[in-house]
Amino acid sequence: MLKLTRDASPLRLEDYGSFSDLIHEVLGVRRHIDLMHWLQGGLQRYIPHDILIAAWGDFRLGVIHYDVVSALSGVRSESVMAESISPLLIGLFNRWVAQDRRPFSLNVGHDGFAWEGVASSGPIAEAMAEMKSSLVHGIGDQRGRHDCLYVFFSQYPKRRSHEANAIKILLPYIDAALRQVDLMPNQYQANKEIQAAVAAEPEGSDNEVLSEREAEIMKWVAMGKTNGEIGSILNVSSFTIKNHMQRIFKKLDVFNRAQAVSNFKSSYTAGGATRSAKQDA
């Protein structure tokens, strides 16, 4: 069996000298084809990879958007279902947070981590089966809680020692490059649901006071209903409920459902006394 190996020698002086050229090229990224050429060009010298998955959103709530970028045939965002890729991304995000938000690498098998479940069949399932390692790093958003996670998959089983340092330096530019490219068609629907949820919020509502819709949702949450069950009751998607919950968490200044229920019961269910006091203040 052929064993893939890679030169493990450190970067040379000329390699570091080309950093500025690589960063300057970010300014020219406007289309998906530009992004592909940039990722497959000079960046491969510092962060070699076969598949890049960029994910962003609120990982605590499971409200995640993602983009799959690869030169491999058929490995595209539209080839992956959100319900299959979300557990992988949430697991990697939690590990990143647990490691003090520092870049880390994983080798399949050696670290007890596998990529099964990302796709049951098709090109991306076949491609992921060949991936032997990953390099993971993210960008935290302390204000909006919309963190970004970047996962670089490679068919090579061992990452080079300099890659962790390279990703620390280059990730902000990788992030900037992706932000300059429009969403793919398959991502528009999720984006529209967010806009619809925001539009449903009454104009002029107090940022610290739950709207009638949010209070209604919290009543169901307090009864133990899941996002999917609440969505069915209110005739909206579970994704819309997740986005409502995201705003509710911010308004109540909490981080999980249990805290939200406790806060809601103490502030909104005793005849609306606390809510009225906020509105009158």
C-alpha cells in the first residue's frame, strides 16, 4: 500500500518572503473562481489542503452556515446536507474552544476522530473517506456570537510543524477572501429565512424586552418543546425558531435554554410585572 509522505522541512526564507504577495492577492478575490485560484495557489505552500469547509453562525444554538471549497470534482457546498455536517462542525468548534481557541490538527484513527456521516454517498463522501488529517482554527466574535470556523482537510496523514503558525497569520486574510464572495444559490434560502425572522420583529421593539412572538416561543420552551416541535406548532421552520432563540438569548443575557427559561419565568410570567416595569422605565 502506498504511503503518502510530505517534506517536513521548515519554510525557507523565500517562502516567508512570498507572504506579502499572497496577502496582496486577496484584494483581487471577487468571484468563486478567484477564491478557488487563490486557495489552490500560493496558500497551498503554507496550508496544504484538499478540502476547506468554512462555517459561521452561532454554534451554541446550532445555527450554522457553511461553504465547502475544493478543487476535487463534485465536492461542493450543495453536495452536503446541513443535518449531516453540523454535528462534525459543532464537535470541532467545541474542541477548538476547549483548547483555548488555538489551532489544532487531527489525524483520523490516531485521535479517535472520523469523518463518517458527512455524506452517505456521492463525490463528497468518497472524497472525505480519503482525508487523513485536518487543521482547524477559528475566529471568535465576542460581540455578535457569530463565530467562524475553518477546517482544512488533507489526504496526507501528518501536518507539518509550521502550519499551526501559518494559519494564525493567514486566517484573517482567508476570512476576508470568503467574505468578498457572494453566497452560493443553495445558501440563499437559509439567508432568506434569517431576513424573514428579522422582518417579523415588530418595529421599534425594545432590545431588552421580548416581543410577543418571542414570549410565545419561550412559553413553549418552558414546556420542554424542541425547536422542531415549536416550529410545527407555529407553522414555521425550526431554523426560524433557532434564530428567534438566538435573539432571545441576547435579550435575556443567557447562554442556554435552562437559563432562558429561568429568566423568562422570573421576568415575564408573574402577571407581566417585570416586563411592564422595564417598559415604563
